[in-house]
Amino acid sequence: MPTAVLAFDFDPFLHLGDSAVRWETVGIALAVFAGILLAGVGARDRHLRVDDVVFVVLGIVPGAVVGGRLGYILLHPAFFTVDPTRVLDPGVGSLELTLGVVGGSLTGAIVAILLDGRPGQWLQLAALPMLVVLALGKLATMLGGTGQGAPTTGEPATAYLGAGPWGSLGPAIPSIPSQALEAAATVVVLIVVAAASLLPVLRRADGRLFVLALAGWAIGRAVVAATWRDPVVAGPLRAEQVIAAIVALGSIVVAIWLIAVHRGAEPAERDAAGAVLERA
């Protein structure tokens, strides 16, 4: 047994009269609200229509659901091979986060194209809000006991007592707090990306900051996924680590491509902007 276990023993439900909602759900909702609020402030600073933030957010939802479902199928292929109809049954299984983020990013970008034809502006704007939502959302899962890692006899370790119901199997078993570790890793990426956003090479509004933020988050998630309870599927890697590694690598390739493609255009654009100012 760990020498020190942080044990949680509280009612995971917020009771409102005859109704009840999980504290985890409340926390995730607040995380999303914080991200939308930050995006709204960023849109105003970038001279984008603030009310268009709502449409972009709504556009994220279908891609997040489809991507998240696809990711969950990749995590548990045998379960869906037995009965393929389970794929379309929302009451069976769940969603996977990494491909959910990727899918939501793609459909959100499509909506941005339809709004003003400038998806790069919106992706650049979304980099920090995305990380804020992911960090706070992971912290919120601690309120429901969701995302506990493998059992451990070392530290850190957390356990969930009481009736629950909690989001992890065997909640009372001291386990690695994977959800908290991922939240911490995301905060580190958030700080790095916020500092990197001040670099001239990353300030171009073509989405390069966003894909680098996505890559950093995926790398952190892949590292933390080593503490999960899921079985190893490829060498020493779990399925989620494989998915996150592919997303990280793909994001880095896209970022390098964006920087390379626009490197020669940037001086010309600055000269053109200077000429406009001189004429003004």
C-alpha cells in the first residue's frame, strides 16, 4: 500500500431540489464556458466578430462526436467487431478524447471558412482556449473519480471511497491519478504555448500556433497514458499512446509545412503593408 493516499469521500452529485447533476458535469461545463469566454476576448482583440464564436463552437460539436466515437472504436475494436451495430448506439461505450479534439478542430475550421474564409485566424485564436478547456476538463473528472490510472503501491496515489457511483472501476483501490497528471501536463503545455505565441514566427494567423499546441498536448497525453489501465497493444505502447503519437507527429508536420510555405511570403507581405501605410 502507498504510504500516503489522498482519499476522496464526498457525494459526487450536486442536488437541486428533486434533481441531481454530477459535480464532474458541472466542472466540465464551467471549463467549456471558460474556453468560450477566453475565445470571445481573443476574437475582439483580433477584430473578429465575437458572436461568430458561438457558431464556431457549435461547429466543433459534430466533429468532436464523430472523431471521439472513432477513437473509442480504435481503443476497443473487438467489442465493436462482435456487433457492428454498437457503433451507432449512443448508449453503448463512450468517446475518446484525442480524435475528438482533432475532429472538432476540423469541423470548427470548416465553419470558420463558411463564416469569413479565414480558418487560420480562428485556429490561431483557439490555441490557448483549447488548452484551457482540456486542462480544466481533466481536473473536473477528478470530481467524478473518472480517469484513475493503474493501481499503485507508490506515490502519488488517490482513492475514491463512499457509495459514489464513481467513474472508474475499483475506485477504492489506490491508483495513479492519471487525470490529474494529464491536467498538470496540459497546464505546462499551456504556459509554453502562451510564451511561444510572442515569437514572430508563430504569430502569423495561419493556424501554426494551434497545431503546435495540439502537438504538445498530444505528446503530454501520450506520456501520461503510460499510467492507464488499458492493455499494451504495440510494443510498450497502449492504444491511446499510439493514437496520441500519430496526432502529435501529424501536427508537427503540418506546423513545419505552414512555416515553410509562408516563409518567403512574409517579407513581401510586410513590404506591402508598409507601402499601404506610406500612402495613408
